[in-house]
Amino acid sequence: MLNKKSVDDINVKGKRVLVRCDFNVPLIDGKITDENRLVAALPTIKKLIADGGKVILCSHLGKPKGEPKPELSLAPVAVRLSELLGQEVKFAADPEVVGPNAKAAVEAMNDGDVILLENTRYRAEETKNGEAFSKELASLCEVFVNDAFGTAHRAHCSNVGVTKYVDTAVVGYLMEKEIAFLGNAVNNPTRPFVAILGGSKVSSKISVIENLLDKVDVLIIGGGMAYTFAKAEGGSVGKSLLEEDYCDYALKMKEKAAAKGVKLLLPVDNVVADAFSNDANTQVVKAGEIPEGWEGLDIGPETAKIFAEAVKEAKTVVWNGPMGCFEMPNFAAGTKAVAQALAETDAVTIIGGGDSAAAVNQLGYGDKMTHISTGGGASLEFLEGKELPGVAAANDK
Ligand code: AMP
């Protein structure tokens, strides 16, 4: 259970409430191409409107690197949010984020009104958790709500710094839901508990592997990470993604798994290509038998079967990271097979954001999963067992 105060523990009637959301959505030519994060933010916003708060929303979008970039303005988000909420979300256009325009817009608010501030990363201090911008944000409100799970692993002005200068800082419904699902899955799972890890590098997932080995019954490793394990066992991996420096670590993890009685499943075959291109020549070879000049870009069909079988027997599954270079259609079959296996099981299925969430949604399996996290990096750090600064900063219950 999350021991933090939430929007259910406060009275916001007539108060100015600053809500840090995660509206970091993909935009192409000003059009939002995936609005899951907007939809996920609605319950908290609706609750605050219903309670008579003056709702001031803020978020970052992309990486404007501390200066106004029109293509990364949150203006299109205000338009779409207005439609989703069925009420106007006034956009407080302001290159300083909390400048004269934003202050005037806040001043003019009535109870139940909603405004959206400009991209918080227009300000260079934001990602440095600087004092001045934190104070400016705090000056707009009497109550602060953090509902941005996607940035909870970062300590920035708009999710951590601001809390130092407001009396009341609580979490929103999305934050509660994310922590409840991920926390329950990892710390109180119905067993067998299977974790599936993929993606590019072993080095970026070390702490996750270590932490999960203490918790799971089965650990499945696919994606680019698997070639370091294959090489460590004396296999040939051609020009596949390889982190030589981590071969010893890979062997240690195998030993740790054995000592803990955790079944560690690695690929038994791979789809290999003679170039890093969707048009490359391909063949399926046994893992650790990749010919010189070829590289592994997906798990093979036999591996996909074994991984799917392990998922079938699970009662809880957590998945983070693709099984191959799924962005290229010819190397997406392994990731698709895992997504399908998760869609078909009755187990509790938690998708750890990022690429795996995108893959599941693209395949139309979104509503078949128990929970799809809105935060890739944040869910990964949660799986590492780390405390998330954005959550820690909220008032205790
Ligand atoms: P990560 O950010 O570590 O989760 O990695 C995601 C990226 O890993 C995706 O863009 C995939 O294309 C890439 N990836 C997955 N499998 C492989 C592979 N076998 N070789 C190279 N890149 C891969």
C-alpha cells in the first residue's frame, strides 16, 4: 500500500490546485498520435473539478532543452483535453511558463475551471530541480497534486522542487494505480510469477535483473541483451549487439538464478540478418551459432514457443522491453508472439511502459492486459526496487 496522501485525503473547494500530469505524448505535425497518457490523467482532473478546485495543469513535453520551441508547445494538448473532458481547458500560453500571462490566467479562474500551463521544460531550471522555478510554480497554488508517473523517477522542479514550497502535496489517482499494480505484482505476486525482460542492453537492466531474481519464479531474457549471455556461455554471436564487459556479470546472474531456484529462460534460436535493415537477408539459427557477419535481430520461432508456454503457466507476468528490433516488421514476430501470449493468459499481466506498451497497443491487445504502465523509465526503476523521488516527495498519510 502506498503510504502517501492522495486527492481523496484533501479538500480543494475554492483552492488553486497545481496538478503535475504526464502529457508527454507523441506529436506529429501538431497532431497527437497516442493519447493514452491524456486519457489516463482524466480521473484525477475530473475529481478535482467536481470538488470545486481551480485546476492548473502542468507537464513537460519532449526535450526543448530549456527554451521555448513552438513545435513542443502543449497547446495541442489543451485542445484535445478540452474535448476529452467536455469542458474548456484554457491554454496559458507563456514562454516563461509562470510569466505574466500564466499568472493573469490563474488570477481569472473560477472554481471548477481548468487551465494548462506551457511546457515546463521551456525553463532550463526544470530538469535541474532549481529553486527559483520551483518557487514560481508553488506561488500559483495552495495545493499540489503529482499524477505524473512517467516522470516520477526524476527529481525536477514541477514534481519534486515545488513540494518544498507548498503545505499540501499529494498524489493523484494515476500515480496510486501505477504503484498499486506494479507494487502488488512485484512484492505480493500470485505465483508462478514470470518476468520478461528485453530491449537493447544488459548494462541498462542490471539492477532490474538482480532485483527480479529475488522475486520471480521464472525470468525470461530476450532482445539485444540475450547475446551477451550467449557469448558468455562460449557461443558465437556474429555482429549482434554485445557488451563484452558484461559477460562475467551474465554468468554470475545465471549462477544466482540457479542458487535461488529461479528458472532463467534464454533464447534457443534467433532470427539473424546480414545487415541492420528490414530488407536484409535473414535466416533462423540456433542461439550461440550466429555466423560471422550476421546479427541477431529477433528471437526465433522455437524460442517464441518456449516463452509463450512459460507465460501460459504463469499467474503474474511483468514485461519490459521488446524481444527484437520490432520497429522493423521483419523482426517483430518474437515481440508479437510474447504480446499475444500475454493477451491470451488469465494471469495478471503488467506491461512496464515504453516499447512494450507501444507494441501491445499497436497490436490491439491493450484492453487484454491487466495494466499498461504510462511510464517506461519510471516502471523500470520501480522494478529495480528504487524509491521514486516524485512519489517520495508527497505528504505521508
Ligand atoms: P530498451 O530501451 O533498452 O528497452 O531497448 C529498446 C530497443 O532495443 C528497441 O528499439 C529495439 O529495437 C532494440 N532491440 C531489441 N532487440 C535488439 C537486438 N537484437 N539488436 C539490437 N537492438 C535490439
